[in-house]
Amino acid sequence: MVKLYGGVFSRASIVKWYLEELAIPYEFVTLDMQAGEHRQDGFLQINPFGKVPAIVEDDGFQLWESGAILMYLAEKYAKTPLSAEKRAELNQWIIFANATLGPGIFGEENREREMPRLMTALNSILEKQPYLVGDEFSVADVGVGSLLLYIPIMLKLDLSAYPAVLEYMKRISDRTGYQNSIGKR
């Protein structure tokens, strides 16, 4: 079983969503971030930086950083074996979400310049296919989709110029895995 550590409103919900999609048994350990539980010795043994999310498996394996956790879970628990090329393609999307999309949308200093460029390219991709890497939902959709779905919650930005992105957001937010994790808020 996987133990997932996170706060109520933290990026742990992204990992939770993927665990739900994979139908992997897990325990969500809620840390009281306001009380500083993520900075106490017990949790610092799991992540010395005191950040969530982090996972611990039954065999003692520990991992932190949402993107790394998503990549690991896809590698270990994917229902079909992944070729090196498919793994790289999925990882590219997860890294894009964390290193490019997140800062481009949520970094106020970057948003005006970056958001139209990023959203136009995503819209173009999603006009041709239902998911980021083709016809099947994948870990790439969790990584990128979770950030897109935070836009209406946190920023209230007008996305009407990107209809394929809006359709994609609706499609992935209707998934049971999303509804059982992030959608519960």
C-alpha cells in the first residue's frame, strides 16, 4: 500500500487523483500545514525539505515531489508496459506541467506573455486528439490537467479563446478519479 502525505489544499491532490485512476490502494495522511506538521522530525525523515506531497510504500521506499511521484507511479503501476519512448513522452508532459505551464500561468509576472502562447499550443494539440498523448487518458493528463483545472478555482481567467482546452478540462474533470480526489473540494 502507498501512504500519501499531504495537506488539505496541496499538490498531494494531484498524486491522489492518479492513485485513484490507477485504482491502487493508498492511505492519505493529512498533515496539518498550519500547525507545521510538515516541518517536524517525523516528516522531515521522509522529505528533508518539509514539502508535500511525499509517498512511502510498504517496502519503505520514499519519494517526494509531485512530478517525480507521478513518473514513478506510471512506471511501476501502468497497466501496460511502457517503452522508453512512451515513458519519455509522458515524462516530458509532467515536466512541462511543473516547469513551464505552472510558472507560465500562475506566475503573475509571466502570465501575460506566456499564457497565450501556451494555451494556443495546447488548444491546437487538443483539437486533434482527446488527450495529450492521443486517444487514451494517461499520467500526462493528470500532470497537465490538474494545473489547467486549478485555473478556474484560483485565477478565474477567461479561457473562451481556447475551446478545445475547455472541452478537455470538462472531459477530464468528469472522470471518477478526478471526482474522488480534487473534485471533492
